[in-house]
Amino acid sequence: PYDCDNGGPCLSKMDFFTSEKARDLWRNRLRYIVARWGYSQHIMAWELWNEIEDVRGYTKDTVHPWTREMCRYLKDIDPYDHMTVSSLGAWWMEPTLWIYPELDFAQMHGYHLDTLQGIPFFSRDFAHDWGTTMINAIGVLRSFKKPALFGEFGIIGDDYGHTDRWDGDPEGVHLHNGIWGGLMGGGAGTGHVWFWDSYVAEKNLWYHYRAVA
């Protein structure tokens, strides 16, 4: 709805962050969301955007001020004082984002791919070493002196989806290690696996959460 072809104010993706009209529309949306769902104790935090650097034309010099502005706006209008945050893509790190006081915790996403070895923590052991990976990552995030959370993890194929390697870990060793590594590494919670439907539910691995719960 922000696209000029649909009657919106934006000629490009990045206009969403710079157009005053677009920012007004977004603040209206945030105000509605807070009014509609802000009462719920099931909401931990307001996340402005998922993996925001994936926006075409992204520059942090443009997006970071927008992020701080919208976090401040949420804090002004939310009577329930939910935390505010944004997120970055797998293994993407922007220290200048996490130092801002408007972001109440620092988080990271990360995945083990089938064959791509140019990313951190590449694993040849069906990612059973997720415990170590989590501990290392949480240690980096805690350096910003605020709570740390590993917001997404898992094993993925090179198309960022299904992988036959899930069958190589039918008992969920990497799931178990990611859950506990995120927590015992000093995180504000467990590591959060992404493939809850096609991996965890498919292999009925929910029992891994019982002990930590």
C-alpha cells in the first residue's frame, strides 16, 4: 500500500524510511497495533522489521535513524511498556545498531547451510555443534551491555528452505543444543528454531522444550 503504483507515497523501497507521508502512515499502523493487541501478556516485544538490511537499497545511515524514531514513538504510546527491537539477517552484525538505547535487546539470526562455507560457524556435523555456536554468538551480543537473544536458527538448504540433512538429525540434536546453548550461554532465552512446522512438528520433537520450560 505504500507503493506509488497503488496510490502510496513511495517511488522506491527506501522512500518508506524517508517519506514523511510514509512515516505518518507507519505511525498510524503502530498506534493501531498497540491499541488492538498491546494488552496481551503474550507479546514480548515490538519488532519493527524482520531482517531489515534485506530491503533493496538499504543503508544504515538512513534506516538507523528511522528505527530509533519509531522505537521512541512506540515507547511513547504503549502504556504497557513493551520492549522495542529490530532484526538483521543471518550472521549480519551492525554494532552501531545495538548500541542505541531505543533497542532494548540485541539479537542475531544464523543458519547452517548445506554447502556454503563462506559463512561463520559452517558445520559438517549436521550442525550438532549449535551449542558452541550459540554460546559464541551470545557472547558477542552481550558485549553491547543489554539482554541478548538468538532470534532464528536452524539447518537450511542452499535455497534457504528444505534440506535432506534434517533426516540426518531425526532426534533433533541440533535443536536441543541450540535451545540450551542460547539459554546457558547467557542469553535472555533459548535459541529460537525457525522450522517449527516442517522439521520440529514433522519429527515430533516438541519434547525438547519440556525440560527447559
